[in-house]
Amino acid sequence: MENIWQGRNDGDDLLYHRIFQRIQSINDFNNIATKDFVLHGFAVDEGVKRNKGREGARSAPDVIRKNMSNFPVVLPDFTLFDAGNINSENNSLEESQEKLAQKVSDVLQKNGRSVVLGGGHEVMFAHYSGIRKAFPDKKIGIINIDAHFDNRKPDENIGASSGTGFWQISQEDNTSSLHIGIQRNSNTLKLFDTAHQLNMKYILADEIFFENLPSIYQRITEFADSVEVLYVTVCMDVFNASIAPGVSAPSHNGIFADASFMHFYRHILKSENLVALDVAEVNPEFDIQDRTARLAASLVNEWFMI
């Protein structure tokens, strides 16, 4: 990991610090303090493969780390631990998801904050499962920033995939979800119908513009206030292909990380009950000049500055 966490060293004084100077490797979670950040890499894209997407996201976590390294540290009490990567052995998606879930649960039970770098969006079900392990009796809410609902029923011959997570959750829990950036041309009528049947709230990509921010703010606030524990997952294919070309399913009409987006995104990150965040579907094999990885790193870094 030392070869990944590198950057410009302007000095050892706290005022000069960048993330690579503050990162600490960790093998167990006994010394985590309240609100410390603990990062895992989910180096898995078996779910993308099963979902007939473009493989390659399994190599994303280290690329995202590299792009995080040089960001300046803004808050003096910032602490970030890196717990390394989880890989898929023998193409066993379910085993990889269970490994991540257990580690996330261990972090959250110590009152740490969980950050996961995907990997395919099958990371969402794994991350959620860890949150549920840590908070078995609390009402969990998921904000999914994504072009897709990911609520497809698993194919009996294939099993779970990157597109089945919310359907899987619905079969074992009544977890609430708010989906932001949903594209009409990326979801069949069946998926919209399933969303309605499962009471999945959503904001279409077409609704994201500056003049509509008051409505978006209100819907986010109402959702966050209605749950006890909040988890945010960002699928990078929600963004326009010009700024996020390195994904499994590029979106020619995706949203932009412009002022409108950053306003409501930071509003989400300020939620007091936010305990977990991940970014998914970065595919370095199709990225251009690390645009997608850099954007994903920046979105994670926004939480570090609040």
C-alpha cells in the first residue's frame, strides 16, 4: 500500500498535510475511535460479469486510492485507516460480499465510519449487509446515486449480480431507499414497476437542475430524517460519459458533477446519521486520463472535509 499512497510533501507540519501523510494501515479494528474513517477496497466485479457488463472494475480500488492520495487534509482531527482489499476467490461473489459485510460491521460497531471503494455495484449489497449486522434493530436508509434501480430479480441460473442488490434487500428487510439520477432510458417499465411495488423513492436525472434544488433538498432531508442510520452509495455510471468514461455502462446523457449536484451531494454528506459511503463501477480499463477514478476519489474526499 505504501507504493500507492504517495503525493507531494510540502512539510510535516499539520498545515501542510495531504491524505497520503495521514493514512494508516490497519489489520484489526480494536483501536478505532468514534468517527474515524476506515477504508476497504472491494476488488470484485463478478457481479458486473453476471450482469453482462464490461469487466475491469476489480482493479479500481488502488487506482482510486492513488487519486485520493494528494488531496489536502482540511480537518485537524481527520483520521483515515486503510484495511486493504477484498478479492473474489474462485469467482465467489457471495463469499466476497460476506467478507466485506463482516469487516464493515466490525468498523461500525466501534463507531467508526465506513468507506468502500468498488468494484462493481454488487458492493452495495455487501456494504448494506455489514450495516445491518452492526445495527440489527435500527431503521436503515440508503441513498443510491445511480442511473439504475438495481432491483432486478436474480436469474436462477446466474444468481445475484450488480443489478440485483435492492431486490435482494427487499426480500429480507424493509429498508428505505432514495434513488437519485434515475434514467428513463436505462430502466425498463418492469424495473419502474418493481420500484413502485417496493416503495423505492426516486428523483429522475431530468429533475436535477439548479432551479429545482429546493425540492431536491426537501426530499433528501425528509428521507434522511425518516431513518436512524444513513448509507450513501454512488454508482459512477450516473455521470455523463464525458466526465466518467470508465464505467461498465457509459451514459451519454448522464448528470454532471456541477454546482447543482455538488450542492445536494454535500447536503447529504452533512447528515448526522450518515455512517457509510461507497463509490462503485469505476473501470480503469476504459477510463481516460483517470477521469472517472479522479471523480470518484473527489466524491469520497468531500466526506472527509465535512
